[in-house]
Amino acid sequence: MSNLSAYWRKNKLTLTPWLFLLPGLIMFAIYIIIPVFQSLAISLYDWDGLGEKKYIGLENYRELMSDQSFFTALKNNVIWLVLYLLALPAGLFLALFLNQTVRGIRIYKSLFFFPFVISQVVVGLVFTWFYDPSFGLFNVILKSLGFEAIPILADENYVTYGIILAGLWPQTAYCMILFLTGLNAVDSEQIEAARLENVRGWKMLWYIILPQLRPATFIALVVTVIGALRSFDLISIMTGGGPWGSSQVLAYYMYEQAFSEHGFRMGYGAAIAVVLFAIMMVYITIFLVKMYRDEKGL
């Protein structure tokens, strides 16, 4: 016991942070790390979730390579990923606009902050009404301009883009909040020094402000990429993967195969989940390595 007390006194500063982190690490291991390995194990079986598991090795992954619906979902995820990144410049523009000391700016901040606090279900319902070909505001505007109504959510050529636009609404608000927080930490002395050197406009933004927003940009980028790859709520609410599976993404296809009446194929759904997790890890690893190198000046 005395040896333990002596060890604690000697390493108190080192051990104390780990003691505070320990509950969070335990929860992270139970709810994140262990389920990842469980999903990887389940993907090697043919299992309906209730009966006996049948080991089939990599057969689920071989089937994925010939599954047209899987590649449709993968293609839609790529589209989500590319277009979802528009939330970053849009959020930055709004943050720069709202980071002003002008009359009524608090009202503007509240209005732009509003999409972030409402649930994805509400966002999905609002945009479903917005796109309605009979009475939706979108088609009312089109008709007033002399165009034909477009059933966005019933047209396989437009449906994915319509859902992404709905998702960009709250995601832009989230990026805006991150950039606003970052702007509060910008060094005012550097800005004043740049103004004395007659630096204005885009040069001020590019050379002075954006380098100081790097941590906020990194967080916004990672969260946006993860949000694009795990998109599920809006698709479930707005289209249910339709029409004819054209708006499916990997997360929704995984759910459909594993839990819906169309599947109950837990092993196949787990294989889709593993592929999705691998894609996320590739992107996040790239971002982490790039940020580490930037911090080290390599």
C-alpha cells in the first residue's frame, strides 16, 4: 500500500488527467470500439439476427461487388460528400457577415442559427412540403416564372440533389457556428497590423484570417464529411430510398438490408457498415495526417 502511495505521489501530474479521461474512454470503448469489431465479425456470417449464425467468410463482400444497389448507394454517397462540402464556404461567408457590430445583428444570428437547433425530421418534412409538385413553394415559384412543375422527390435524376439541399440547410448553420467561434479567437493585433500595411478584402481573408481559422476549419471539415457519409435521417423521412432505390446511400441501404422487411440480413448489412466505416476512416486519417504535418511545419 505504501508503494502504491509513493507511486501516486511521484506520478500524480501524469496520472490525474488519465483518471478524468477514464470514464469517457470506457464509454467510448463500450459503445464505439467494441461494436466496430462486432460488426466486422458479424459481416463474416449469414445471420438473420435471431437464428443460428452460419460462417461464410468473405462471401458478403463478394456479393457487394456485384450488387447494383450497393454501387448506386456508393455513388450517391460520393455526390453527398462533394456537394456537402459547400457547407464550409457558405458557413464561413455567413460567419463573416454575422461577425459584424451592426444594428439588429442578434436577430440575424438567431435566424441563421435556427436550422441547427431543429431536428432532421422537421427539416425533412419542411423540404418535403417545399418540393411538393402541387402546392410546394419551389414549384409555385417555377410556375410563376412560366416553367412546368418538377416533382423533385419523385424524379430519380433530381431526388438526391433535392435531399442534399435539405441537408445543407442545417449543416451550413453548424459550420457557421464553428467559424463564428473561431473568429472570436482571431488575433486583433494581426488584423490591425495588416490594415496598417493596406491589406484589405480577399488578401486579409486569405493571409490573415483563414490561417487562424485552421482549427475551426478542420473540425467543420471532419464533421461535414462524417455527416455526408452517414446521411440517413433525411432519406428515411423524405423518400425512403426511392424512387426505385435511386436516392439510397450506404447507411440507408445497410438499414434496409439488416433491419427492414426487405432483408433481415444482419451479416450483409454489417458488411455494408464495415465498408462505410472504412471510407470514413480513410478520409479522417487523411485530414488528421495533413493537420499534423501543417502543425509541425512539414
